[in-house]
Amino acid sequence: MAHIAVIGAGITGITTTYALIDRGHTVTAFDRQRYAAMETSFANGGQLSASNAEVWNQPSTLLKVARWLWKSEAPLLLNLAPSWHKYSWLAEFVAQIPHYRRNTVAMVKLALEARRALFALAEKEGIEFDLEKRGILHIYRDRAGFEHAARVNLLLRDGGLERYAVSADEIRAIEPALRGAYYGAYYTPSDATGDIHKFTRGLAAACARRGAQFIYDADVQRVSASSTGVRVKWKTTDRGDSKHESVADAIVICAGTASRRFAAMLGDRVNIYPVKGYSITVQLDDPLSQGAAPWVSILDDEAKIVTSRLGMDRFRVAGTAEINGFNRDIRDDRVRPLVAWTRRLFPEISTSRVAAWAGLRPMMPSMLPRVGPGRRPGVFYNTGHGHLGWTLSAATAFMVAEAVDFGLRTVRPRFGLTLRNAET
């Protein structure tokens, strides 16, 4: 078996590490943070949602963006400042509109497989992550939104998902805590929610028990590949900015929004763009708030907001998309709508203690992740999952591990992973 370098220790990097170990490989994973799951896998919306697998490549999305251009509280915000990366990505996004149906069905099938794999993984390794298998309720305030959902539902069913329409009265029965007037909803009882950070950290610990090596605080500067293997050069900023180099048989890029940069070093074009999303975590400190927060996950289609109940004392509310480059600022005008939405739909929840967060979703123009080999021997990718990284990762990890096995069958590993100081 081979020694594999994995770049990134978010949800895709850790599931990939686990899948490679499961196939008998030795793995070293690199991440620039001190711990696993400290960036986009830290505080997302929490939904394991095959029902949210519809891709965004539609003419209606473009119309909404145009309508929302100068509204700071808009669900989808586009910064018009010129950028070749941004506009090339947008052009490719538009070019994928004819493939909307095909890509949506493919995403649903992948999400269903991933959901089964993740549940099995958590059970096998005994990972506690505030899992709630109570389904996801998509709510609609008007007839037009509900009828669009009916058309989307046909595609979801083609992908194998069971989701059904419910009336306004049935909404109350499914989630009594929800307030407001609604035309109707769609309910997916098989969907779930959980804490991505807890799961990823738990799986990283399982990988370490099974022999994986983790190199944290590793600012990877350069990756390269040749017929003799791959090389990773990095700096360790926590120890005097010292420089190091590693040599391995193969590499898997799971670096989120940084994957585009690493792919360019390896001779590949992986046109990932960072699409920022926000979340708030509401601390449910009193019995009234705990009783007023929903246990069924909500997806408000009009506001593009999702919720997850994370145990008795936390309520996660997430949403919005911001196309604004590598900007990690947490903007008050983007957080306030999440708080206001919470107070409007769940008025008895106290929002006196709220933690705001923002993360950069790594999105491909097609919305489908990039999974599989690169142009050069020993180079592989598992990245670009966009808003569905938590949902898809367990399936794509085993897909890329299979691709690594296939790719290395005709290339005998020349050496195991070695570490040395690059300056010596």
C-alpha cells in the first residue's frame, strides 16, 4: 500500500483520510489551522440535506441576483468589483444552466449515498455529534414558491428521494414551534441535522487512532508531482516559521477554496470560487427558549435560511450567499437578518447570546464537486462541494479513495512519506 498526503483537514479532508486508511494506505494530512475543522467545517447550517441538492444554475437565479444587487440584506449578494476569477466563474456558471436537470439529479443520488455512508461511519466509530433524524421541512409563503417546489420535487424523486407536500395545518403538526402564515411545505423525513465540527473532530480522532499522522499549523507553500512521487513544502508558523518538505506516493487535494491554487501548481484547472455563507448559533440558556426552538430542521426557501437544533441548548440558523472573493469579514448587515428571522419565526427564543460566524464555501460553476484524478500521476482531488460539503463528503471520500487505488495499481509506490527540514 502507498503513503498518501492529504491537503486539508476539514470535512472532506478528514473523511478522505479515513477512507484511505480503510483501504490500507498510510496517510499524512496537512492543515494550516491548529486543529481539524476550524474553517468552513466549523459552524455551517448543520443540514444533511438530500432535499437541498437542487443546483443553482437557473435563469431565475440570475434574475434574483439582479434584483438584489444593492440590497445589503439580500439572500444572495454579488460584489460587482472586477475580477477575472469571479467573472470567469460566473460565465461558466451560466454555461451550466442547460445541465440544470442532469446535475440536480446527480447531486440527489450522491447525497443519498453519502447520507447512508455518514450514518454508518458515525455508528462504527461511536461519534456523538448532536445528530437529529427528524427530517427537513421546506416552507413556502405563497403559491408561486410552492408550485416551483413541486417542479423541483419531480427531479428529486428522479434521484430517488422521498419528499412529500404538506398543508399549512400539517406544518403545525410536524413542527409546533414554528410561527407565521404559510401556503404549504415539503417534508423530507429521511433528512437529518448534526454538528459538522463535532463530527469532523471525532472522525479525525478515529483516524489518529488508526495511524494517520496530522501536521497542523502547516502553511503549505508548494505542491508538485513527478514520475517519482509528490512533494509538499510547508512552513510551521507556530515554531519560528521553519520550512519543511514531505515526499509521498500520491496527493489528494481537499483544501476547500485554496484547492484552485494548489491545482494550478499541479497543472490542473479547478475553477473553485469562494461563496461566503453566514450562521448564528443561538444559546438556549433558559427553559422557555429551549421549549420554543424547533427540533425539526427548517428551510425557508424565500429567505434562503436553514436551521438545525444542536442538542438541548444550541440553535443554529444559517444562510445567505455572498460572492465577494476571499473576504472573511463578518458583516453586521448580513448577520442582523438571521437574528431578525429567528425572532420573527420563533418569538419566544431569547437572542441575548448569539455567536456569529462566516465561512467560504468552495463552489465549482456546475455546483458538482471535483472528485478524481488530475492530469499528473499520483494527483487526485476531492473538493468544490459548495453548500453541500457536509452532505456529500462521506460518499466522495470513498469515491476518491477508490480512484487513488485504481490510479496507483500500475504505478508501484517508490517510497513512504518522509519529512525533512527543507533548509538542510
